Amino acid sequence: MLNKLSLKTKTFILLITISVITTLPLIIYYNKTASALSLLASDKDIEKGLVLSIDRAKGTGEKESAVLGLKKYSQIQALKSSIVKQVFVFTIIYFFAVMAVALLMGYIFISRITKPLKDLTLATRELANDNLDIRLPVESGGEIGVLEESFNKMMMDLKEAREQRIIAERRATWQNVARTVAHEIKNPLTPIKLSTERMYDKFINGAEDFPSVIKSTTSTILMEIENLQKLVETFHQYAKFPDPVFTDVSLNGLIMEVVGLFSHEKTQISHDLDPRIPILPLDKGQLKQAFTNLIKNALQAMEGLDREGRIKVTASLDKEKVLISIEDNGCGIPEENRKRLFEPYFTTKKQGSGIGLALTERIINLHGARILFTSREGEGTVFKIILPIDMKVLGETRRG
């Protein structure tokens, strides 16, 4: 039970316990004093004897002495009640004074401990939300101060490591792109070179079939040049992809619009959209392209299968994020291809350019989101998009 309480609550319970233990001797002293005083001037026989002495007094002097004795005895009783009352009041005041001082000191003390811990908790939440720019003010001394400094150093190291990793990944990506482009350029250059050499040889030797050779070689050269132009266009599209322009967009409406583009397909495409998803700042054109690429990819994964193809698009609101998934029951992704799935120009399709999923990942990342996937060969694939949302936007939508 105590393990579920906060540190501040536990401290207050400890202080109250200490205060009670500290004032316990005073309470015991009060009880004993009150018990002892209660016996003082409480003997009824003595009081009756004094009254009887007054009645039996023979002279005025004896009678005055007996009356004075009874008066003194009554005064002792009154004094006893006053002393008991004063001791009780003092005990109560002392007890609450000790409790107040203890709680005040405890509050001041625990606040100096819990405030840095609260700041640390908020900072770790920011870290969980991928904010590496958060820093803690180093205001405390001792172990707390060391903890704050260590946290700040850790955040700096993480940020530096991420920047280095991004640079390394970017360098590796472009190295791979360069190798792929070089390879793709080399393929059409070979037939262009051979065709040109053949045409030149026919011309030099004055071959009779020179006109027909020109026609066939020119056709080959033009076709390969066209392939080169397509390669250059896809490379330019990937390298010069524009930054998103955010406008208020209905995510559910956008998904329904994309699904409607494939209404002519034989494959059944269903959707399940959460109506609580608010209007969000998105680049509609880019996200439309990303969703279209994913659905096209799902359709291609079901080509040639002997079962009915199904695609399901879902979007749901989960606290501070929107979860979007595109699920198919296609052929799945082979294990050896999964690590390279989002690499530019990597494709297993004969007619594929290899930049569809690479552009999709870039679009998702530019929206501050992540894209993941799970796949089983022969069963299907699920692409998941995790889109964080601003809680202010969510709050305004709920109030509306």
C-alpha cells in the first residue's frame, strides 16, 4: 500500500509519526499529573469531618478555625481543577505546535527534493516524446545536483549521437543511391555504345544494309535514352523533394478520398476510421501520395495469388497520437528484403522505380511521424504510421 504513495505523502506520514512519538512523553506526563491531582482534595471523609468540626465547635475561635480549614480545603479543590486544565491546554498547544513546525519544516525540506525530481520526470517525458533539447536547471547541491548535471550531459550526448547517426545514415543512403544510379546508367550505356559502334562500322565499310542498321540502332539508342531520362527524373524527384506545406486537413476525409481512387479495383478495400480524430495540420498532397503508394504496394503484393485479396485501412485516436495502419493479405515481404525496404532505388519489381516507399518514409518523417511494418511471407503485411498530435489541437476539438 505504501509503495503506491508519492514521496511527499510518505514523508508527511513519517513526520506525523515522529511528532506523535516526540509528544508521547508529554501526553503520558499529562495523564499521570491529572491522575495525581485528581486525588488531591477529593477525600469526602475529610470534608465531612471539617463540616462536623464546625458544628461541634464550642467557642467562636474554634468555629472560625474549623470554617477556615473547610475554606482552605475547598480552595485546594478549585486550584486542582485549574492546574489540570492548564496542563491539558499546554499539552494540546504543544502537541499542535510541534505538529505544525514538523509539517512546515517537512514541507520545505521535501519540496526542495521533489521539485527537482518533478522537473526530472517532466524532462524524461519530453525525452520519450523525442525532444532532445530539454535541459534541467542545476539549482540543487549534493546528489540531486549531480543527477541534474548527469541528465543534461546525457541529453547532450544523445543529441550529438543522433546528429552523428543522421549524418552517417544520410551519407550511407547517398552512397547507396550513387552506386545504384551508376549501375542503372551503366545498363543503357552498354547497348548505346554497341549500337553506335555497329553503325559506325557499317558506315566506314559502306555496307549495303546501312540504312536499315541506322533505323534499328537509332531505335535502340532512343529507347535507352528514354530509360536514362526516366532514371534522371526519379532521381531528381527524390533529391529535390519539397518541404511540406501544412494546412488544416481532415485525416479521415483524406483517407476516404485515397481509398475512393481504387474503387475500380477487384480487391476489396475497406476502412475503419475513428470519428474522434481532429482536424490536423498536414500537407494533404504529400500524405495523399504516401497513402496511395502504400495501397499500390499492397495491391501489387496480391498479384497472382489464388485467394481473394483484401486491404483494410484503419485510423484511431490513441491519447496523444493517431495510429494509421494499411493491412493486406498478400504475399508478404521476404526476410532478406526487409532491411532495405525504404532504401531509394531498391525494388523487387521489374517495372518499379524503387523510390515509392523511400518517398513515403520521407513524407511520414517530415510530418514528425514514424512508419513501421510487420510482415509474414505468404500471409500479408501491415504498415503502421504513428502520427503525434498537438494536445492543444485535441483539447480544442473536444471542447468544440
